[in-house]
Amino acid sequence: MTLPITLTDDVFWIGVNDRETHLFESLMPIPEGVSYNAYLINDEKVALIDTVKIDYNDALIENIKSIIGERTVDYLIINHIEPDHSGSIGAILNAFPDMIIVGNSKTANFLKGFYSKTENVLIIKENDVLELGQHRLKFFMTPMLHWPETMMTYEETKHILFSGDAFGGFGALNGGVFDDEVDFSFYEDEMLRYYANIVGKYSNMVQKALSKLQALDVKAIAATHGVVWRKNPQYVIDLYDRWSSYQAEDGVVIVYGSMYGNTKKTADVIARAFANKGMKKIRVYDAARTHISYLISEIWRYKAVVIGSSTYNGSLFPPIEQLISKMENSALQNKILGVFGSYSWSGESVKMLKQSGESGKLTLAEPIVQWMFAPDEEVNIQADMLATNIVNLLKE
């Protein structure tokens, strides 16, 4: 994209798009890429807000110089020091050796650990203000969104919130940078997947951060991934409020692990039973063929989840075992859980699924559907009953 891209007056988006990386954090597929958003305020003092992944050092420096020419960068504000946002620090310091790095005390510790940088570091605290000239930057601590050192920077003159990873999402910026320039239907799905897999575990901290924002007049939100919100920033604030308070849509996600098709058969029976009861939002996934990041996103979206597993070597089918572990790690709440599964000579899988429901903040629906060998008509009756009870729980 042609730079600079102006947010307002002397504030610019100078980020880059990554369409080369296959797995974000070496875990999650990003088939549509991801953006690393950095921002520049060109005032009496020049402030760079966050950097980009190390692979894009040259592009970032070129973007900066296209705006400030032979001037220098006076400050680098680090809202989040995870390497996809701080990887260019070394290159930026080589280009602007007198630059002062601004962050909180925890940032300084990470800065030393990652980059052995201890000099020219300005430690700021909650509500501290940094004067750039016409622009004033005020800092708010938002720990565990989603690292201990994360914070947000609020530009008081134009009311721009530089929010770090909060309010971000997957997906490269394909020409449009702002919320009023893009088809947001795609970005919303990828924002939820990002939230559910990366931020969701810390939803209580999201609620604390949102309470701080209530006192601010936020006219734009500039995150480190995804679109910049200039037309309707309240929309994305409302999304985060809904997701972090575990509000969900009426619907059901059915995930199964099946070696030879017997567990799959019952997954389809359960799905049909939900349809017969008038439910339209029914999502069915084979855990062995759908990446876990998409499964967690869908489970976060809907109120009910039904999980089925064959018994595999005395345990859960491995992709289902991974899913259960991720669900527990994500601290999912306010969900209705149904479980089912098959076995040939030992039946540990359903017992383990049941235990996971009993140990978490989930409502376990009856009956527990389990059978030996292939499912029969009695299994189908039990499956229908499970769907009926979940629908009734949803109505309650």
C-alpha cells in the first residue's frame, strides 16, 4: 500500500502486511495473512508506536523515512513487547541511535531479556503523560492483555487509542486500512478467532481494561493487528465486551473424533435432531480435519457444544484430547456441554469427556450417550434426547 496513510493530521499508519507466514505463533493457520500495525506521530517530537516483526525491518524504516525525511525518531512507545511487535527494535535503534524507548517497568524487564537493552529507557506509570508538542500521550496499564506488560496509549488531542493487541485480529489489510473501507464480515470472524485463541483466557482482564476506557472519549482505535477503527470504534468495544463476558449466540457446535465412522454417524444423528427441533445454527466438525483454532472460535461463538470421541488406546481420540485441553486452558464459561462416544473393548473416552464437563464452568447435559461397537436404534433415541435437553436448556 502507498504510504503514508493518514489517521488524522500528523498521525500515520506505517505497518506492513504478512502474507508469507503460514502459522501465527507457529500454531494457528493464517491463510489470509496478518498485518503488523505500527504508527507514527510527526510532531515537534517524533513518536513511533510499536514496531513490526523482524522480517519487515527494512519496510518499516522506509515507511518512517518517507514521512520524516532526515529527522530522527525521538520516542518508541512499546505497548506490547511480544516479538511480532518489537522484532524491529534493533534495526530501529541502528537507524535512530538516540531514540528513547518508552514503556512500563515490566516492559523494561522484557526489553532487557529479549534485546539486552537497558539504556535510554523511559519508565512510565498509569496516567503518566508524554508531551510531543501538539500531541499528548497518556498511558494506561492493561496487564494480561495478553502479556504482563501490555498497556494502551491514548492520544488526548485527537482521541486515538493505540490499543496494542486488544481489538486486533487476523487477516492482512487488502488495500483498506479503516473500518469504513472494508467488508467487515471477514474481519469479524478472524477477530473472534484471534480473541478466542489468544486473548479469551484473560477475559476478566479485558473487562477491567474496558472499565478504564469508559472514561475516555475514544474517536479511533488503532490496534497492532487488523483494521483501524475511525468510523465506529464503539462497535469493536461492544464486541470485546460481549466476548469477554461470555455472551454467545443461540446455536450448537458438534465436534467429533471418529476412526472408522461409528462416532461420526451419531454426530450426524445429533445434528439432525437439532434441526428437527428448529435450530438453524448448527456447526459440525471433524476434529481431525479442522484446525483447533477454528474449533475454539466456533465454540466461543455459540452457547452449546457437543463433543464425541471414539476410545483410542484407552483414552480420548488425540485431536479431541487436544481440544479438551485447549478448552480448559481457555477458561471457557457459560456453555452447555453434551458428550457422546463409542468404544470396542474399553470405554474411557466418554468418561473423560464427562469429567471435563464436571470440572469446568460448563453445564453438562444429559443423557451421556455411549455405546459399544456400532450405534443402534437405542443410541439414536439417546442422541435425540440429548438434543432435546440441550434445546430446553438453551430456552431456559
